[in-house]
Amino acid sequence: MAKILVVEDDDFFREAICDYLTNKKFDVTPALNALVARKILGAQDFDVVITDIQMPGLTGIELLEWSKTNKPVPFIVMTGFSMLLETQSAFEMGAKEFLNKPFKNTELIAAIDRTLNVHKTFDVIVPTNEYCKVSIEEFVAKPKTDFDIFIKLSDTKYIKLANQGEEISQERVNHFKSKGVKHLYILKDDFTKLVKFNLKISELMKSSQNISNEKKMNFLKYTGEVILEKAFVKGIDQESFIDAQSFLNTTMEVIADSDEHFDLLNMLNTHSDLIYAHSLGVAMFSIMIAKQMGFASSSTYSKLSMAGMFHDIGKKEIDSTILEKPRHLLSFEERKIVESHVNRSKEILLGIRTVPEDIIQIISEHHEEIGGQGYPAHKSKKDFHPLSQILQCANLFTGQVLTSKNHVGLSGPDAIKYISRMYADKIDTVFLVALKKLFSGSVGN
Ligand SMILES: [Fe+2]
């Protein structure tokens, strides 16, 4: 019969756990708090300790720390969303299992079973690629979570910290932020709902088996490398860059689950390195500009990253010798061919029922200009989607900073100066100001 020490200062909760475990034929000892538990642990042997975290006098974490050097016993820690940082410390100190309060009896028994049979500990863990990283900002303004929320304890271990529908205090989220917690994790299916992709993952998972995992992994690895090598511009705010990169990688992982989207990305990838790097760069800089301007929702970032990735997809059918020619050397016909890529991008994406409508609008407007001088529809500012100018700005900027056959990439600050001079009447300055702030370390006033 396994011996269990239950440490909980809430009388009702402690008694409920003890009664239930006694009925299940465990040898249970209650402890009213961690100080009492420390004395009991010093005198008796136990197979498992189940402990609360927050208790007067001595916390569950301090008890775990004491046990580590004085009386090693496997610990199950009862935790919750409000205990995120403490849970991470408990994991680092070797706690075996975590129970997110309130938990079900079956979860309690499963955690005890796993702790007693240590080799089975990781059996129930959802594969790590099922999780998506989401900025903690996403949880700031919402009283209740729409999704189960997890934290990542290690590469193979995630634990659930809050259940769907649970109240999350804003004060707590702000506290985590002040302690440097930047991301929480949600399941991939929930991520697609959060960013309102119309991707039907469960349906698509079946067909996505056609793409080998190896191929996907190579693709995603390559993607990361391209972003790092080509889209990084010296002097840019490092934190914004890493944030945008992480969001883009998450989005791409989700996108790569759909065969149709994956094929599109792969087409860009194989057509030319420049288009691919350009597309990822536009996606990255769009996210960074949006963030700088105060947009804080994953939904906005995801629209922009998808729009960035697919905006030039129409170019995949245009010969690279024309695409690589400097604009002033293009003949009238060649210019028409190049400009046709916008409508062609739109047509291709309209053919994929899962690409949201507003993303298609943003893409259709990426070469429009505020005064109506752009193409293809000569729209003016009042008709733009509210996010279109962000993509326009990121597109102009990426075009200037990336090196191609006929263009030596400018530094970030020089590209901004160039765009400010050449496009002053074509794009609202507020977007350039946001871009400039990303280089506040290197651009003068
Ligand atoms: Fe374009």
C-alpha cells in the first residue's frame, strides 16, 4: 500500500483528498501545512508527497527544496494559473507531477500512478508539436480564458495551468509580465481559433499525412534559417525581431499542416530564394510595425503574417529574368507582366477556400498608394483595409534591405530614409514612424 503525505492548509480540500485516497486504499497522512509536513517527513518515510504551494509559514516549494537535501521523496504539486512562476521553480527542483486546481479525482489517481511508476511519467504527454506559443499579451484583457492554457517546463513537458472558461486575474498576468514571462502555450487547434484561421485542422490532418514529417521539418528548419540570415537587419530592436520571428514560426507550423497552404509556401520556396526571403521578411516586418503601433492581438499578427507570406505568390508564374530586372529597365509589356502578380496572387488565394477574405483584401492592396497612384485598382486610402498600409510599408522596406542581383541591400536606417524621401506622398508617415522606432538605437531624430 503506497504511503502518501497530503499537505494542504485548506481544511475542506485536504479532507476531501485524504478521504478519497483512503477509499482508494492508499495509506494517507494529512499535514495542515508545510511546517507540520516537514516534521512528519523527518520522522516517517513516504512514497509520494502531494502538496499545495501557497501556505503560511513555509511554502510547498520550500518544503520540496528541504526534502531534496534532507529526505528525497517524489512530489506532486497542486498548482494553478496564479502559481505559474512557482510551478516553474517546482519543476526545476524536480517535482514529478502537477495538478491544476481544481482537478478531477481521475487526474489525481493518474498523477499518483505515474509518480509511483516513474518510467511511465511521460506516457500521457501530448506531443510537443501539438502546442503553439502565444504572447502573454493575448491574455491581458480577458477575464476568462477561451482555451486551456499550458506552460512549457521543458522541451518534452508542458503542463496545463488554466482550464477553458477559468477566471484569470489581470493582476496575475501583469505580475508574470513583470517577472519576464513572455509566452504561454495553447493547443494548436486552439491557436487556429485564436487567430481565426479558417484552416480546418482536424480535417486537414488526414490529408497532411501526404507530406512526410521529414519534408515538413526540413522546410520549417530552412524557413527559420532564411528568416535569420536574410531578414535580420542590423540595428533593429532585438526583442521585437525575436518576438516576430517566434510568432511567424508558430504560424508557419500551423499553416504547414494544410496541404494547400504548405504547397503554396513550398512553391515560393522553390521558385526563388529571393521571393521566399522577401515574403518572410514582409511578414516579419509587418508584425513588428503592427506591434510598434500598439496592435496586440494574435489575430492581427496572423493576418499580417499570412498576407506577408502570400502577397507575392502570383510571382511564382513570372519568369525570374523579368522579376530580377530593375524596374526602370522594364519594357511596357514587361511592367504589365510584373504588375499582374497582384491580381494573380488574389486569384490563387481565392481558389483556396480556407484563406480568409480580409487577408485576400490586404494582399490585393499591397501595391496601392494613399493618393490612388498605385496598382492594380488605383484605390485610395479611404478604401484600404485598415492593415493594408502596414503590409505596404513592410513591403517597401523589405524591398530595400534585401540584397538581390541588381540591388545591394541598404541598412535599416538608410532604407527608411530612402522610403521617406521617395514615397512621402504614397504612404502615411505614421507607418514610417513606427518602422523608424524599431531602429531607435541607430536612426537619429
Ligand atoms: Fe508585390
